[in-house]
Amino acid sequence: MSSYFTDLAQQYIDGEWRPGTGSWDIIDFNPYDDEKLASITIATVDEVDAAYRAAERAQKRWAETNPYARRAVFEKALRLVEEREAEISEAIVAELGGTRLKAAFELHLAKEFLREAVHLALRPEGRIIPSPVDGKENRVYRVPVGVVGVISPFNFPFLLSLKSVAPALALGNGVVLKPHQNTPVVGGTLVAKLFEDAGLPGGLLNVVVTDIAEIGDAFLEHPVPKVISFTGSDKVGRHVATVCAAHFKRSVLELGGNSALVVLDDADVDYAVDAAVFSRFVHQGQVCMAANRVLVDRAVADEFTEKFVAKVKTLKAGDPSDPSTVIGPVINSSQADALSGVVEQALAEGATALVRGTTTDNLVTPSVLTGLPADSALLKQEVFGPVAFLVPFDGEEEAVRLVNDTPYGLSGAVHTADVERGVAFAKRIDTGMFHVNDGTVHDEPIVPFGGEKHSGIGRLNGDTMLDAFTTQKWISVQHGRSGFPF
């Protein structure tokens, strides 16, 4: 596996694998055992420029390529993922500290999104719109934006890179991808290798492994990209949006969340417990859609709490390569320290620890806290790790108020015996997505995925990819003769 990382520890620019020319290296570590996986000399501003210029040159011919021919690249890429599933899974475990379960989950979704990219190549359709002017024909064409810059996060790097890269390419664009520094291979160069082997023409997809300490805002400010697709925190997302707006670029922002899973008084408690435990602790809680808060009607709070705590205590933490492990490491020491700080802050504010987790290096075991003051900032922010807050409520009105009392609006779920009661509840929540009688963590290839408030701008998946990565062009044809006033 180490040679696998070493082989991909380069920049990929204009169809060539090359070292960066920066003055320092990004060291790629396994977050569980601190093994050094690779060392990558970072890309400079010059390499960012070379990557964007390569994408710009290659894109024009690609946009003119028959979409049926473009489609074949994604069919081949899908076959390659299927053939290489075992080694990609090993890479996810090693670089992210993802469990076997998490790796399988990410790869399943990655394949689904590649299948959708195959169809997306044929999706753009033009329109002919009536004109009030005699003899005039209005044609509206759906055309690629040109070049898309993609910035992907560390938690689901393979999936979330593919999720923007594949549709942007399928729709006729060139792409430059900047993966997170903690996942440069799985989120970056592995994706480049996949498309290179699938026959994507050189220059169309470029990967720059770098850091803002080296390049500043060059990736965002460069004149070539017309759209920046960013997945990450709302703090960085705000900066991305500001820079893009100042340079007249479109930004698609998939940001953080503070989702709630709500258990109403008529819920199936055992099922709700299963959904809540998964929604909070999948991939150590490092998921934007994770259930930060579990809200439970007081009528069932005692039963739910007892069963929730009992199930959490069964979650095995440890080596992510062990198939029985449910809780692996968080991505790095700063995340681990931050999570310890969250638990300590909650206890200082008067919370009770029903389960008190421990921190050993990057391995943070689950904590379950209750009794936080209603005005605690912790109940309004995103907590990116295995810390669950249980919050009792009295009736639906209070539940709606509590769910909405956060700057975020990404996902959520409600459990009830009455499906239509659940749907009515969901309609009152200010989120981009909400689920009835299920978990909070879901993604599907053709549904609009995205958030409200601080959770993002724009949507991805399905037809919304057309809005994200194409633009509309009006061309009118005057078949007769127009009259002019002078």
C-alpha cells in the first residue's frame, strides 16, 4: 500500500505526472498509526496557472466532442472503480482512517455517481422560445461554462471529488481539482489516475496538491475558472464566496451542518435509536449531515436514552482496518483536541456525560451528553466528531423551534408512526434536505443535494448539475427583416 501512495504522490498537470516546485512538502500520514504514506512537494502559483491553462486549452476540443464519445470515458471509469475496489478501499482506510464499513459506503456512492455521469453527458437540451418580433427565432443553448475549479474535503474525499469532477467533465468542461491536504491521494491524484486510465484526454483534468500558505487565493482568483465548487466548512465557504463574487465567478458551496434527528412521541423507539446512532457516529461523526443533536419527546425520552446509551457503548473503537471496528480515528490531532474541548466545555456548562469518551492520539471514542443549557453555543454549531447531544422537548412546536435554532440548514430527520405527520413536520424545518423515518445521512445521484442558511449555496446531483456546470446562451435568428427606428 505504501508504494501505491508513493506512485501517486505527484502533481498531475496537462496529462503529465510531475513533482511540485514548492519549497516544502505535504506529508501524508495514516491518522490511526501515524505511518508516513507519502511526501508530496507542493504546487506553487505557477503550477496552479499551468493547470488552469492546460484545462482551458483542452476544454475547447472536449466541448466539441460528441457527447456519446464523452460518455464512454465515464463508462470505463466506472468499470475501473469496480475492478480496483479492493485497493481503493485500502487507500480510504489508510489515508482517512475510514472503517471498512465507511469505505464500502463511500465506494457504493462513488459508483452510483459515476453511473449518473454517464447519463449526464447526454442531458443538456436546447430550447426554442417564441418571440414577439415577426420572423424571429429564439434559440437557447445549454453550453459548458469552460473550466471548473473543485476543492474537496477530507471526510469523503473520493466521493466528493468525483461528485463535482465527473459531472463537470461529462458536461464538456475542463477541471482543476485541489484536494484537502490530509487526503491528497484519495481525494486527488487517485481520481486523476482513474480518469487517465479511462482514456480522458490529457489536460482536461488536473490535480494540484498545495496549501493556501503557499498559493493564497490564487486557485480562486485565477481568471480561467468560471465556477468554483467547494465542499468544506462554512467559515472557509464564506471566504470562497466572497472572493468568487469579487471576481464575477459562480460558486457552488456545500458546507457544514448542525442537523437534528427528532423522535416524536409516537415513534418506534428501537428503530429511532438505530437511526440516531448511525446518523451521529458514521465515520466518527465526520459527516456534514451527521445528527449533531438528537431531540426526543419527553414522553419517550427515558426509554430512548437508555437504549441509545446502551447501543453507543457497544460501538467498537480502534484500528479501522479491523472489519469489526465502527469508530476509527478522526483525521488529525487538531480535530481530536477540538473534540476534547467540546466535551470539556459542555461539562463546564452543566451537561451530564451519559457516556464519557476518551482521546488517545487521534482515536476519540463516543461521548453522549445531556442537560446542556438551552442557550449553549454548542447546540448551534457543527461538531465534527463522535459527540452526541441528547435534548428533550415537550411537543412538536418546541421541537420545530429547537431544530431551526441554528445558523445551519443542511439535513435532518424525524421519527413518527404517522408518515404525513412527519412530512408536515419536515416542511416546517429550514433545511435543504429532511428525512422521515430514516437517518440524517443520505445522498443520491439524482436528487437535489444542498443546504440553506450557512449550509451552502446551490445544489448538486441530477439536473441541478446543469445549473452548476453549464450556462445558457441565447442566439436569435431573424428569418425576415427587422424594422429599425433610424
